[in-house]
Amino acid sequence: MDATQILLAALLTPLLSAVLIACFLRRRGVIASYLSVAAAAAICAFSFMAINAMGEEPIRAAVDWLHFGNFTASMGFLFDGTAATMLAMVAFVGFLIHVFSLGYMADDKAKGRFFGGLSIFMFSMLGIILADNLIMIFVFWELVGFSSYMLIGHYLNTDEAAAASKKAFIVNRIGDLGFLVGIVYAYWHFGTTNLEAMSAAVAVDPGMINAAIAALLMCGFIGKSAQFPLHVWLPDAMAGPTPVSALIHAATMVAAGVYFLIRIAFLFPESVLGGIAILGTSVAVYAGFCAYGQNDIKKILAYSTLSQLGYMSAAFGLGFPGIALFHLITHAFFKALLFLGAGSIIHGCHHEQDIFKMGGIFKKMPITSITFVIGVLALCGVYGFAGFYSKDAILIAAGLDGKCLFILLTLGAFLTAGYMGRLVWIVFFGEPKSESASHAHESGATMLLPLIILAVLSVVGGWLHMWPEQLGQIIVSSKETLHHVAGYDAMHHTVLIWGSVAWIVGLLGSLVFYGKGATEDRLAKVCKPAYDFLKARLWFDEIYGFYVAKIQQRLAVLLSFLDIFLIKGVFVRGSAGLVGLVGACSRSLHVGSIHGYVYWFLGGIILLWAFASGVAL
């Protein structure tokens, strides 16, 4: 098999798995689960075979798909270093999450449907990674949205899951509308949607860069990566099964938006990049504060994901897409570890998710606890862990750009250490605070093995010299560019100091403030208004709810009234009535009498003669 055939096999394997499960195995959950895991393992193998077959030039392959006059839509692969890096991460982390799901979903009666959803999601993600044009990306982008809707709403009997899946689907459609308009505009502007062709056009004539196209395409990123103002769907999406949270909301789907930005980086002018940096920094700080108001272990991690996506956006906006990709990869390792670790805790505590009803977990679930703490240290950016290398590179880039973004992102790092310290001290130490925590038990091998592997990756994942030569080329290039910026050495030492201060003060401060094994949130006692404000997520859901119920719904009623009485009543029925009236008048002229027709004929002749002669009537 050549590289193109290997990539095609990697892409079609999960689709075949999903089709077989949907058609024959929906009620045979055990067989469906093992088929899906086998497909994930095959994807992993095919991915590394394709990476091994890579040469110095990207792998390209395309076939025409649709023809409309002069317009041609193609389906093709573009497999370069960036795609290879993303593919390796998605394939391997996705496989580990599939294995974890074998244990976590063992007693679920609808696991056939669940694993079928995982397979179609993997197919969709691989399509985004390999696509060589905007149209193909958009097709798979929408498939990702559909499969995430299925997986978030997996628990069909719960209103929370149903509402969360609809919310995620609808909010993402808002961003996707801008994405679709951007594709149309890009085709009109460039005459193509092929990524390499557009990049070549910009390289020849930088004047081809169009801020409007960049801003419209960025709408898709804002929706998929849950950036402001379309961020409200992500915390609610935690209603889905925990492996879904790990796969979709940590390693792949939300990261797809950042990957898409990196793919189209050549389209962005400085003005738009600056806006992305400010947006990402704002989200990083906002999400950090909101996490302090959450008691659900998964929602704390959801806001952590929002915050880290803000860091990736900031890195991209600062002009270092490779560093954004670097943090995307390291974040996938430790955030998948944290979500799966949370799933192991929830499973061991008999599906309890409130951190203030846990406590003493370290003694009862030692392997889960140790791996979870490793994930926390990587997330906080402790020296030597994967998160340190990528997050510090972002802080250095921010510091070289100016003081404001650096201060805010450092504040975000402090907030991260604080809320994760709060989680660790409350969940793992002290005494059990509920019957569920008292009877907590360690998870089985299929759940622990992925945790151990991800814990190792959360340590060594940032050591670029250990990566295969074909991977990380854009990351190395961005880091080398950063090293040559004036003032790098001084800023590097500054970040080492302040980055360390941020996580040390954050972790120790949370210990002092909350203590070990706290039974209630001290912030709610010390400053209840601030706690309520953070718990309400700064009232964004209420603001959007007010807009929909009080403004949009009333506007819809007004438009409905105008449609019924003006459009249908005046224009449609009115014009029909006018035509009918004219017809009735014309019909009165047809009296069916020869004498009548002669009189009308003579009258017409007289009128025409008078008009021609200029006689005044």
C-alpha cells in the first residue's frame, strides 16, 4: 500500500465500523464495542504507517466530486507535517478513549449506539484533518457537529442531556453560518477553495489577503472551539458520558477549531490576528474565574478546557501558529487524562459528580489519584511536565508582544492552579463526605491502562526531541522564530519566574483557603455575591435567554403578523383579488349578444377616430 491508500484506509475504517454497527449491531452492544475499538486500533496503525511513509514533500491526492458550470468541487488529501501531527494525536488519544469506554460503558444498555457514534465522530475528525479544501472541511465539520449532537445526547431519558445536545447543535450552527458565507466569499475572491492554491496566491500577491474572509471563516472556529460569544454550549455538554467529554471536549472537536485556524493562517491580516489574541486572552481569564463557581467535577474541567483554548487562540493571534498547535497537542494529553480520571472517580463513586460529596479518594483509588494529579501538574505548567513547555512558550510570546496580554495570561495561569488545587484538596484528601465516596473503589484494567499511558504522555509529551522526525515541524519552526525575537532570553527568565510563582501560589493558596477535604465551598461563605456571580457563569445564559424570550421571540411574532397580513394578505391574496376583479369586469363585456358586440365595436371605432383626429371628448 502506498501512503495515499493507507490514508484512505484510515479514513474509511471508522465509517465502515459505524455503518456495520448502525445496520446490524445496535442491539449487540458487546460486539459493537469491540468492533469500534478494533477500528480505532486500525486507525492508529494506519496513521503511524502513513507518517512513516512520508517524505519531504506533502502527500497529495484529489478527485473531482461535483461539477456546476465552471465550478468544480474536489475531494482530496493534503498530508503534511501539520496534518501528521494532528492525526497522530487524534488517532492515539482516540484509541485510548475507546479502550477506557469498554469499562466505563460496560453496563450501558445503549452502548451499541454509543460506540457507533464514536466511530462516526472519528471518521469526521479524520476528514477535517486530511481535507485539502474548504468545502471538504465544511462537510466533515458538519458531520462532527452531528456526531457530537448524538453523543452529548446519549442519555435519551434525561432532559439535561437532550437540552445540552440541542444547545450545542444550535450554537454551533450560528458559527457555521459565518463559515459557509466565508467559503463562498473565498471562492469568489480566489476562484478556488483549495488550501494550497489560496496560499500560493497570497504568497505571490499579499494584497489578496482579505480581512472579511478571515473574519467569516473565524466564525466556524469561534463556534467549534467555544470562544466568546459562542462559548455557552461547552459546559452544558458535560451532560454526555465522560468518555465523550474526553474525546470531543478535550482532545479533538474543540481543538478542531484551532487546527482549522492553523490551516488557514495565511489568510489572516495583522488586524484580525490582534483581535484573536485579545479574544483568546479574555476567554482564558473569564473561564478561569467561572471554574471557581462550579461544584461538578466535569464542569470544572470544562471551564479549564475553555481557558486553555483561550491560550491556543492567543498564541495564534500573536503570530505563532506552531506554538498554538504545540499547546493543542500537550493539552490533549493531560486534559484527556483529567477527563478520563474524572470518569474513573465518578464510576468509582457510583456516578457522584459533586466534589463536595467526595473526599478521601486518594486512599480508595490510588492509581486514579496519582495519574489525575500528574494531569493537574501538567495543566498548571509545572516544570518538566508537558504543559510547562507549551504554556511557557505562549507566555513568552505574549511578553514579547506587550505587558497587558502577558499579565492577563499569567493571571490565567494562577487561576488555573487555584481551581485545580481546590479540586484536588477537596476530592482526594480529608474524609469521605457521602455514602458514595465511602464505598468508592478503584476502576478496572481497561480504565486504568489509558490513564497510565496518558499520564506518561503528560510528562514527556512536551519533550520535542523525543518526537518522530516527521512530526512537529511547524512547532519547531515557530519556536525557532520565537527564539530569534529581540529580548527572548530576558523574557524567558521572566516567564520562568512568574510562571512558577503563578502555579505555586495558586496551589498553596487554594490549600490555605479551602483546606483538605472541605465539606462546603468557603467562597460561598466569605463572599456569596461573588460566588453566585461565578456560579451563574457571569449570567451569559440568562442574557441569551432574555434575548431569545423577550426580543427574538417577540420579533418572530411581529414577523409572523407581517407575513400573514402584509405578505399573504396584501401581496398574495390582494394581487389575486385584483386579478379576479379585472377578470370579472372583462367578463361583463362578453354578453353573448350579436347586437351588443356591434355596439361595442362601433363605440370603439368612434373613440379611435376621435383620438386620431384630435377631437376633444
